[in-house]
Amino acid sequence: MDIEKRIGEIWTLYGRHQLGRSFDLPELDDWAWDIPQAGPGIDVLGEVAGLRVLDLGAGVGRHAACLAALGARVTAVHASPTQHQRALARYPDTPGLHLVCADAVAHLREADPYDLIYSVSGIPFLDPNRLLPALTNGLKPGGRLVFSALHTNSHGDGPSDSVAARPEILRLPGTDTEHQMHMWVLEPRLWEDLLVDHGLVVDTVTTIGSPQADQSLSYRLYRAHRPERVPSRPRSATPPPPNAVVGVGVIVHGPDCLLLGKHRLGTWELPGGVVEPGESFAEAAVRELAEEAGLVAGPADVRVLGTLLDRVGDVVRVTVPVLVTRWSGAPRQREESIGDWRFWPQDSLPRALFVPSSQCLTAWNPVLPLDHPPAHFQPVTTIARD
């Protein structure tokens, strides 16, 4: 975050400098991914009318305003207050355009998922290992990501072969004043690996070169999408310990939403845990719900749905999905190992669900688009989902 903080400070200086100038860029007459008159153009975004669209690193907002004029509902985000001020001054009341001053990751965590997220060279200014998990969950299933990234700078320096930030130079327009800032200028193979590792499918990578023969500057345009189905993965490669073979998964749902928390090892999961000796499944569910998420329920508020049986290595695992029909309180972090509790829409669940949680949700609602290892489910009663 120290590197990103410094980058933000430089963009704030840049915006302040631009606010003091009489010159400003004209409206877009030809969409460019950071090199004028170098294709491809806006056509790579496809039809945008009616879509919820996010512009990351929107700058003065010209690209966002262009899409809003085509009928998209565009949120344009920039972390710099002065860049945001420039955009507000230029587009004070543009239909379909919402200007936001916020950290991109913080915005993605709070906003409803988008149909399309794009960025004109803004993504390389953020640590991809911090941005991409939030970005993937910020896309609807089937949603698309399109962004350009610096490949070779004007001095001929090519991309890095490791995921690390490196110094680049930002010159204030109309001056000789230069500022050193850091960017993640990565080989396409690294960008593709990062996108895939964070649950996206890479569709195309397009070279964008300078039309000037003596100019080495070049970019790459990445197009990817979030799969329609939500993947799940084990929390780690280590099988659960033998004394943790019987547990409960607690399903708490509001209107079309499900309560999930993020484990420190990266999986999203239901409240739940090991059934202690002498506990009923309902009592274990009530206890785990209070201990992990701070919600209060009673055993009478719990419906045991059945049992799930699978094998992890040499360990037989029994998971009991239960449905909580009534509770009180607001979800909050109670344990160090799991937090960030929130309700997720059933049609936009986060990627990397913990396998037993995914199995419990499928047992409760078989039409959810969840992929996971098979488990034998023996229902107790007919499942109702309200």
C-alpha cells in the first residue's frame, strides 16, 4: 500500500497541475487505449446500452462520458481528489454517469457487481494481487473485463518477468517537470496467469503499437470474462485433521442473498465448524453462528437439511447443512480466521467458495451454478427455499 499511496499522491499533483491550466482535452472523437490513432477502438467493448459499467482510473472522465452517451450506466472511479474534481467540473450533471472518488478495491468491495469493467491503462498502477480478487468478485457471472497495460515504454524498456512494481516517469503536461512513480509493467504471460489464478478466463491479448515507426511505445489490450459458474477450491492441500470430520454448514439468507465470510486462507464460506461432543447439529449451528459472525439464533430456529458425505484423502468427511430461519443482530467479525461477513446475491456469489460450503448450498438449492467435488447428500426433509 505504500507504493500505491505514493502513486496516489503523484496523481493528485497531476490533477492539481491540470486544474491550474487553461487547456483541457477535447471530447473523444476516436476511442483510444492510450495511443491515439492506434487500434483497436471502442468496438472491443461491444454493445453497452443498458449495461452497468465501471471505469477504473477514469481520470477526467472522457471515456466514461462517451459510454454514458451510448446508453450505459457508468460509474467512473478515481482515487485522486484532484482528478475527481476535474471530472466533476467537466461533467457536473451527465445522464448515466456517476463520478466516484474512492480506492478501486474499496469501491469494488462495496458496489453491486458490474456487467463490464474497463480501464484505459489504470490497472497497472495498482498491485494486481490486491486488485484482482476484488475485481473478479466485482463482475457478474459472465461479466467482462477489458483493460490496456503498458508493455514497452518510450525509452524502449520492455515488461518485467516478475510480479513487482518498477519506476516509471510521469511528466506534467506543458512542462519539463517529471515525477517518478511505480507501475506493474508485466509480461503478457504474467498478466494472463494472474487473471486465470483469480478466476477469470482470458479471451484475447491484442498488441497496440505506436503508429510512428521510430517510437517504441507499446501497450497490450486484455479481454477476459468471469465464468457463468462459480468455482470452488479446497482451502489448502492438507486434508482436514481426523478430529474434524463432522461439521455443520449454516445457511443464513435474506431476500435472495446468502451470508458468507472470507477465511484468512482465501476461501469464502458459510458460518460453521466442528460439532463438539454432546451437541446436536442445531446446537452446533447456533454456537458457530454466534462465535464466527455474531448472529443470535436458537435451536428452534434451525432446520437440519440432511447429511453430506465425501472423502478427503484418507478422511471421511460428514457435513450437515442447516438452514437458519430466524436470527437477530448484524454480522460482524468475531474470530481472527474469518471475517468480512456480508450478504451476497445468489446470482453473483464470490469465486473460490470453500468446498463444504459449496456442497451445502447445492444441497439446499440445486440450481445454484456451483462447481465442487461430488458428495452424497441424504436429505432429512423436503427442502424449502422461500
